[in-house]
Amino acid sequence: MKTFTKAGCALLVLACAMLAPQAAAQSPLPGQVGAPFMYYYDGTLIPNVDPTCVLTLSPYGLGIPLLTPAQGSLRNTCGSMLRGRLEHTATTLGNGRVLIAGGDADVLPAAGNTLNCVPGAVYVYLGLGTCPAPPTTIIADAELYDPTVSVFLPAGAMGHARTQHLAVRLNDGRVLIVGGVGLGAADPGATAELYDPGSGQFYATGAPAQARSIGATATVLPSGRVLIAGGAHCTAYYTFNYNCASPTASAELYDPATGRFTPTGSLGTARMRHAAVLLASGKVLILGGLATNDWNYPLASAEIYDPATGKFTATGSLPQAVATPAAARLPDGHVLAVDTGAAALYNPASGQFSGIAGPGLSIGDGPDAALLLPDGKVFLKAGWCNRPQLFDPASKTFSVAGTNLPVGNPNTGCFSAAAAVLQTGEPLTTGGFSFNDNGPNGVFYEFYKQAQLFHP
């Protein structure tokens, strides 16, 4: 016997209500044999929905997710994103939905241009690819992932097209979006805006004092203010190439009550692509990153920001330099820091890092995210097409997450995906890209629409 959740019951009632007035519609109806599967939500036709993933409750495609995940498995969401994108942001809202905003995105091919490529991917032509399509672009549009029905919905557009920007949820539920890279003369580096889940609208807020295009961090402090630190300003963009200045040591605070940014103390070391973690004390740990706009100059240094004094002070260094680390605070207050082939734990009491010799670490080049799960483990979205990993603080070991899907699964972006933890405790990974240089005519990049959930 099928058991329905409260959300499912609500949809069932709505489905029955919709069915009566539409019974006289012309046959075949969407969802019936001989007609394409069509999925409606709140009266809106939602594309890219897998008909085998939902329990259809009416001939009009209204349905609820039909998901029976096994523990430790990865699964695709019922609906993929509305467009392929990378270097976007994913922010879990107070209502349980996830805001997906901006990024580099696919440009759909001209009418009649059929792409005979890997299913689930949209290909962006960079020169001599075997799947030609117009070049990538930077976008302002946004979408929402609704976990109750496992589909993505349109969510309007930001005031500025931006990629590699920052996005954090404020204590009042709004989302602050800062900086990023734009196209041509449209430079969003010194701009900021807010998303209001109540109205579903984006609107401008005060401008940052320092333009930050890539590699900065945003951390919500216990006071509700947001610390913005480091990063670099870039003045040009073209197919993944940036003309960027050296990293800045400057930092500033955003106050949601006034909508203004104000300078605070400067970092001891100018850096970009570092990690920032709020400690249990309310201070912020800044670690690793790049000392210049050059991957050959990673940093091992770390520092602490104290909101009470507005100053940064040095703390213990990492066992080895890390260029693009991801980090998460563990339930015991320690901080896990990971990068390519390296992992360490930071002890706030001693101010020191210690390397982790535990087996299993294989996260590829630059993990996209380190997300704390309700059970205390950390989900690592790996790079280089590797499977996600789990870190267990109790044993200090790493293990593969989602062995049901192969490495390089065509539905998974290998680089520059965005991830967030749902209120259910499941990590959601969205978009990203990978590349293929095995074609007869050169290299092409794959922009992914697909999104996946990991069931702990």
C-alpha cells in the first residue's frame, strides 16, 4: 500500500480538483499513451522531468516524487535544472528550497542544430569541438529547487549577470549576493543585491568598498553581519580566461540592518580562493588559497578574524600549501580542511593544524564543497570526475559516497558544480562541467543540467 506524505496528500487533493474541470479536454491528454509526458507545478509547465521518477496523479502530469533511495546512494533529481550552468551558487532557504543563481551557462544551439552528444549534457563550442554550439555566456537568471517535488522552477533574474560570485543566507532569511565576474563592460565586482524568498524578488543593496570578482569568501557572523574577505578583481572575461589583478588583503563587513558595507581590518596575507569557516567562538578561520593570480603559488598560512576587535591575527600553518581548499567545522569544533591529495584538522584550542593520515582521500583537483551532514560526517564534492567522498570524524577516514554511479558518470559535472545541504540532510549537487579531448577535431566542454542527491 502506498503511503503519502503531507505534501503528497496536498498534491493529491489538488490533482483531483484539477481533474474535474479538465475532463472534457481533447484526447490524447498529456500523460496519456500517445502524448508526451508533461509535468505541471503551480500551473506552470516544468521541462526536463523524468517521467519514471514521479508518481503521476492526473492525466495532466501533476505528480509527487517516486523515490526509494538506498542508504549511501546517489540519485538524479526528478527534474534537471532549466539550463546547464557552472560557477553558480546554491543556497538553501528557510522554506527548504534551494536558490540557484547566475554562473557561466550554455547558449542553446540555433534551431535545427542537433547535438549528437552524451545525454544529459549541453556542449559549448570552444574552437574545433565535435559538437559545435555558440560560446558560453554569463547569466543573471535564477531557479529554485523544490525538494517536495524534486524539480527546478524559474526564479526570475538578478540585477546583474555574474559568475564566481558569493551568496550567503542572512539570519533574516534573505540571500546576500556579492561581486563576481561579468561580460565585457558589465562589471558586477563592486555590486551587491539581495534575494527575498517571501516576494521572490532580487533587489539592489549597498555597494562593497572593494571590487571582488573571484576567490573571495563570505561568512555570516553571530551578530548577523557578513565578513567579506580577500579575492581578486577581474576586468575581462572570455571562455574561462580572466584578466585579474593580484589578490587583495582588504576585508569589509555587510550590515543587513543598514544595507551598507564598511571596512574592517585587513588580512595579514593577501589571498584568493581560500576557505573561511566560522568557529564556535564566533571568530573566523581563514586558510590557504593563492598568493597571486597563479596556481603555482599556493599558501599554507592561516589567520583568525576576531569580530570584537575587527582584526586578523596569524595562527598555525597547514602541513602543506593548499591552492583551492574546502573546509567545514566539525561537531567537536575542529575544522576539516581538504584540497588535492591533502587533508588536515585545525584545533581552535591549540591554534594548530595536524595532517590526516587516514586512508581513502581521493577528491581530485580542488573540491567544490565540504558540507557538514546531520550525522557529523562531511560530504566532499570531488573534482576531476571522482566520486564524492565522506569524511568520518570518529575514525578520521575517507570513503567513497554513491558507489551506485560510476566515475565520470555523464550526469555529473566534474568541475565547478555548486552544492548545498537540504533540510532533510541530503546534499544537493547541481550543474558543473567536464571536458572531452578525445574527439577527432579537438576539445569540447560539457555543461550539465543534471542535479543529484546523496542519501546519507
